[in-house]
Amino acid sequence: MTSQALIPFAIGRAIDRGIARDDSGEVVWWSTAVLLLGVIRATTGIAFYRHSIITRTVSASLTMRMVTRHITRLGASLTRRQDADDLIATSTSDSTTIGIGLLYAGRILGAVAAVTAVTVAMLTVSVPLGLLVLVTVPVLSGLSSLLLRPLHRHQDTYRTLQGQLAGRAIDIASGLRVLRGVGGERQFAARFRSDSARLRVADVGVARAEADFEAARVLVPGLVTVIVTYTAALFALDQRLTIGQVIAFYGFATFLAMPLTDFMEGTSQVTRALVAARRVTKLLNVEPPRKADTPGTSTPTPQNRGKVPLVDRVSGLDVPPATFMAVACADPCDADALARRLARFEDSGDPALGGEPLASMPISVVRSRILLGLNSDRFFAGTIREEIAPAGTLDTADITAALRIACATDIIDPLPDGLDTRMTGRGRTFSGGQLQRLRLARALLAGAEFTVLVEPTNAVDAYTEYRVAENLARFHENLSEGRSTVVFTLSPLLLQQAHRVAYVEDGRVVAAGTHDDILESHSAYRTLVARDDASQVGT
């Protein structure tokens, strides 16, 4: 930018010292200077453009990597602490916006350097005109900057509503089958239209603010050009400037349009980047769970694996090693909360593994030893083999054995490519019961020391549920290693097959033993199980 700013100065000198004095040597000298400045401008312009693209790309990539790593550290606590729509906006567009903002930050610096060079050059030619530019440019730019605050506010509102609408769209797409089943399409469609209308209004507000700013971006450089050129012409009429100096000042004024335009546009883009950066820093300021792992740390294999119990001291639940245990909760909310606490998806309570509190263990150790399986767990794009055995270290025989336990072989057999069939739409081509059985097979293949499941069979028919319960009991009886499965359920079929049952009321274990023993000793448990059995029969 500075080299280009000095070209009008060199042209003016060539006219005054060369052409006006009929000195060919001066003409050649200053023409060579113009050529060199042009070469410098072309060379540095290429380097500047290349560096700008690298800055934008690398900045966006580094931001995305930082966000991804932080999300990984947050783990399951993210969905409860950070709205999904904020995460969607941060993951999709904010990193790119930050990269563009940093690209224009370099252009702003270049524009400031160019305006400074032009001002100094003008001061060397004419002090009054140099002072005029020195005063006019900051004043007009400052007046234009007043438009940034409303633009900033409208963009912030638009980003928030855009994230909310994206979250709503994902909710509708993921739950479309359920919405059709309960007849909720019209209600959710009305909500989506309402959110879309709010976003449209916010978009209009952004467009108006941007239009005002764009008008100022065109007007300010034009005003500077007119003021400087007109004043230089007046000075020339008064014999205070030569023809070469007038041409130089016209070149300065015309050139100023470019850095001023870059400055105005860059300010707008940096404003957008600040809005995006605020959203990213909001996410990065979410504290990770206690004892979160640092990147690159490995998970050692514990010496007492499969030999120690999993105990929740708040509820009194005690899960012994190498067992198939069922937990019946009078309140379904207790089942979800207790399951999450056992797997340390929440830091409340004081669960312990082998006497050591889970809160004192690194997250990687807890996740490798305790697996939580929920009906909300999703499948991603990939083959069935990749989705139910993500580690990729299991052979087909192990996968088939897990599918048999989960009674899911009938799902795979009709598929044209078997386990290598690709799952589409996150598995939406399968029914709810089929997805439950595939999730169960995936949980078994994970090989965790404790597998905690919440209602893993409530979407399958009674006959299949009985077979699954029987297979799970037989699986744990024949295991040579200490692995336990804890099922939170009210299904009599699972409760009957479990080696041990715990009954929970008001968040506390009030009875433990076999299913038949608790049936005889606790009327509330008997009523609860009978009610669930009756509902299954009715279904």
C-alpha cells in the first residue's frame, strides 16, 4: 500500500523536474522510480494476498481445532451447560468469520500505513493540504464508525436467532418419525415458521445497518477525493502549487479511496469477527469437568479391573463385579439421574469404584471402565460394522456374538451387504426397536467393566425382550472376566432374569435381592412391576 501511495508523488516530480524543465534525465529517473514502485507494489501485493488467504484459512482452522478439543474435554456436560444452537453456530460459521476478520485486520493495518504515507507526502509538498487530509480523514472515518454500533447489535441478534433456528430444524429432522406418530408436525412447523419470521426480521435489520455502512463506505472516500482535488485546484489558480503538484495531489486523493474503502470494509468484517469471537469465547469459558484429561495422556489399565464393586453412596446402590443387575426405580427420573451419576456424567453425589471416588479419577479412566448407554445415543454416517464396533479391532465372530445376545441378527441378515451396509440418516431407516438392539450390541462390544443401560428394551416386543434378557443372563454366567451390566428398567422380563435386583424409592435403595424375594417382601415393588406388566400386555 505504501509503495502505491508514493506513485503519485513520483509522477508529480517527473512532471515538475523533468517535463516542465525539459530535463530528460529527470524524466528517466522519476519514470524509473515509478516503475520500481509498481514492481514493488505487484510483488508485495502477491505476497500480501497469499499471506491474507493463509491467515484466514489457518485462523479458521485453529479456531475450529480449539473449539473441537474443548468440546471433547467438556464431554457430556456440554449439552447441559451450553445450548445446542450456540454450539451449531460456533461449529459452522463462527470460525470462518473469525478467519475473515483476521484477514481484514491486516488490510486495516495496510490502510493506516498508506494513509500515513500519503499524509507525510502531502505535508512535504504543501503543509495546508497535508493538514487538511490529516483532519478530514479521521473526522469522516469517525463519523462513519458511529454506524458500527447498530450493525454490531443487529449482527449479534441475527447470529443468536440463526443458531436457534438451526437447532429447531435439527430437532424436527431428528424427531420427524415421532412427530408424525403423535401428530405434532403442524405444531412444530408453526414454531419453525415463527422462528423463521423472527430471523427474517433480524436479517432485514442487519441489511439496513449494512446498507447504511456501505453507503458511508462509498461516500467517505468520494468526499475526501473531492475536497482534496478542489482545494489543490484552488491552490494552483493562486500559483501556490505547480502542475505536477496538482497532478500528484489528484493522484493522492484518488488513491486514498482504496485504503479508506479497505478501512471501512475491514472495520465491518472485524465487527462481525468480534461477534463470532464472543460466541466462541463463551463456549471456551465453559469449565470442563473436574479431573479432565490433558490432551495426549494415555489411559493405564487398572490392576483391579473386574474385581471391585461400583457403589453410589447417596442412593446406597452397590453393583458387585461380574453380575447382571437390574434397578427398578419408582420414579423414572431417579433412574436417569442415578445412571448418569454412576457413569460420572454428572459430578453430583459421591459414587466410587473399588472405594476410590469417581471424581478423583481422570475422565478417560472412568469412560474406559464405565459405559452409559441411553436410548438417545446416536449412530453416525458409516457402515454398521464401523458404528457398532468403532474401535475396528473386533472380528466378525465377536460382532456376530454380540448381535446374537441383542437378538439383532435378523436386522443384519436381510441387508444386501450385511455388516458393511452403510447407515443412512443416522439409522432412521431402522425402527426404534431395531435401533435399541443395535445400541445394545454396540454397548456389549465396548467391553466396559460396568455397562449401565437405561430401558434398553422398552421399544421391542415382549418375546424379543424375553430373549434379550435371557441372553444377557446367560452371557454373564459364561463370562470368564469380571464384567457387569446394570439395567435400569421396570420390565418384569428383565427383572426376572437379573441375578440381582435393587428397588429405589425417593432416590434411595430400599430393597435388594432377587426379583422373587423383593416381590414377596415389598408391596410397592409388586404394584410397580404389576402395573408395568399390565401396560405391556395392553400394548
